[in-house]
Amino acid sequence: AEKNTILVDKSAFASSDTVAYTFAVKEIPADRPDITFDNNTYNVTVNVKKTETLNAITLSASVDKTTVPTIINQKLGKAILYKVVKDIDGTGFKPDVDFKFSLKVDGKVVKDDIIINVSKDETSRFVTGYYPVDTVLTFEETDAKGFECTEPVKTVTIIDETGEIPSAEVEFVNQRPQPGQTSITLS
């Protein structure tokens, strides 16, 4: 049989001119990390009706409208971490060091090994994942490589302001320590 073709046996119409066929329908998800696709399987009924005339037998098909599913996909928002490093004089620069971050989603650690090296990226904006709207994200800079960070923990929420692409953006600014100063972190 060809694609999108149903083979119908004549004997199916022995007792009625209409035969109902039920098909299991499931969405084939695209390769899109920004969308959670509907994973359900739905049963759809197709009624096939036989009409006879003197010269021909005609089959027509129609979908039972009461069985048409509503497939629901969820648009996810980008979690964007923006990294800025400033030199002693306050100008921006891109040192070749690996800053390390962790990410908690609704209070649970989901990533504890986010590595960002600003010298290897033009924009210093890093997508760290995709999450549903209203998800609370807590980023923590866990290794500042000796650079000063006055606010190592920041919390943001995925929002959908424009109706197009939900997102949450957080910015971490590190300052190169002044010469002769020592930075110590006690835990």
C-alpha cells in the first residue's frame, strides 16, 4: 500500500455500508529543545462508507470529529547566563579562565558543572537550558577563579513578556582583584 492509504477488504462491508476504523495517533516530535512535545497517544476514528451505483462502488472516508485530539505542546523559555568580567580600571575584558556555575530549578540542583569561558565567546551570553514559563532558576557562581563577585547567587524566573520566546536572563559581573589584595572565601 502507498503511504497514507488504507486497504479495505470487501468483507468488512458484509453487514453494513459503513465501517469504523480506529487509529492510534501520536505526534512525532521535532528536534527542538525549546518545546516539550505532547507525548500522548490518541485514538482517532475514521468512518469508511461504501456507496454502490450501477457502474461503480465508491468508498469515502471521514474522521469522527468527536475523536479528533487536541495536541498540546509547551513552549519553553531560554535560561540565559550573561557573564561580564572587568579589569582593574573597570573596562571589560575576556580572560581565558573557566568560571564555574551551578543551577537550581525550583530549589533542586539540575546542573552543577556549567563552565563559561568568556574568551571563547563573542557575546558572553550562554543558554544554559530550556524550562517552562514561571520556573524559578537560581544560579550560583561556584568558582570565580580568584575574580571578585559581589553577588555570587542570583534568582530569576522564566517569563513570557512578548508572547514569542519566553526567557530569563541573569548577569554575573566579576572584577579583577586589585594588586596586593587577597580574596578569601570561608565556608
